[in-house]
Amino acid sequence: MGQRLIRAMRGNIVAWLALFVAMGGTSLAASHYVITSTKQIKPSLLKKLKGSKGTRGLQGLQGPKGLQGLQGLQGPVGSVNTSNFFSKTESDGRYLGKTEQATDAAKLGGVPASGYTSGQGSQGGRWQELVNGGSEASFLLVPGIGELATKCNSATNATGVKLTEEAGSTVFLTWGSYPDKQPVKMEPDVLKEGHTSLEQAFAAPEFGTGQMVIQASAVTTSLHTFATVTVSSSVTEGFCRFQANYTVAQQQF
């Protein structure tokens, strides 16, 4: 019996030892051969384990446009700022009616119309050609000043211009003659009873060519006239040619 017990115990000891070795060997193998890091792999072997780069995948396409969302709720009605509005009276005061006149419409630079000299004026002129020995007593009328007359002597290359005062007026004038564009005479004169006309002739050495400029003013009981009169004359191809122009301004008393 004792021998049997010893043999049984030996068998169990061997079995338990085999089981222990088997379990210990598995744990030992697991701790030495399970790869948990690339450091455990040989570098030359690691290069062989790395595969080639795959082809690039397709880019994603944009999806279809979504439906429009619902309209939001209407906001509250705002208030109008009337602080800068004009009243009807203020608005009407900024504009003139069809038949109204501004309060300062009769002023210029703050000065009333009565502070300025006002009146009427006129302009005029005439061109004329005369043959030898020809003349015209009423060549050109200068309103409020007088009347111009012309005469021609192409045989001697001479021309003449005469200014006669208008009846009832006294004409004060300054006149000048300019033959060959050179001023040779400038003198004041007064046309009055006994001396009612002023005459200027262009002859040798001017050969009938020259210009007269007359600054004149005339005074009557109710009218004051200011005038500038320019008369040109010349002898060309046997004809005497005259050109006269005037500008007149008149003031009523």
C-alpha cells in the first residue's frame, strides 16, 4: 500500500511538472516572439516588408445644389425720421411761384437798380464804294450824334469824311485820324451853332487811305448819348471805298 501511494504521488508530480513547464514555455514564447514595435524587426527586413505607393484616388465631386430655404418672417415696420422735413410753408418759401419775384431781384451785388445808369443802345454800320467825283451827304446816321457824309476824288487819291451834328444837340467829341496806321492828330472839338460839322480829308501823302476814330457825347434836355464811331477810307483801282461802324448808348433823364 505504501508503494502504491508513492507511485501515485510520483505520477501526479510528473503531471503537475509537465503542466507547469508547458504553461511556462508558452508564456516565455509569447514574451520573446510577439512583435509589438518596428524596432523588433531587422532594418533590411523592414524595407522588404514596405509595399509600393498605390494610385491616387478620385477627388470628390460637388454635389447638386440644394433647394432654397423658406423665406423668413417679415420684420416690423420702421418709423420715419421727420426731424429734417420741411413744412409746406418752409418748402414754398424756398421756391418762387410762376408770377412771383425774389425780394432782391432788383439788385446787383446788393446795389438797387436805381444805383446804376440804365438806358438803351444800338449798333450799326455801312460799306460804300464811290467813283471819282462822287459824294453822299447821308452816308450813315449815328443816333443822337449826327450824320456822316463822304466824298471821293480818285484822280488825286483823296477821300473826305464829314460829321454834322444832329439838329437840336450839342456834340462834344475827341477825334483822331490814322493815315497809314500812324496817329498824326488827336484834338478835342465841340460841334455847336456856327461850328456844326467836322471834316477830315486823306490825301497826299496818305493817298486817300486812313482811319478816323471819334469818341462823341451829346446832351439834350431829356437824353444823354455816348458813341464810338470808326470810319475807314481808301482809294483802290480808281474807286473810293468807305467803311463805317458805330456803337451808341443812351440814358434817359
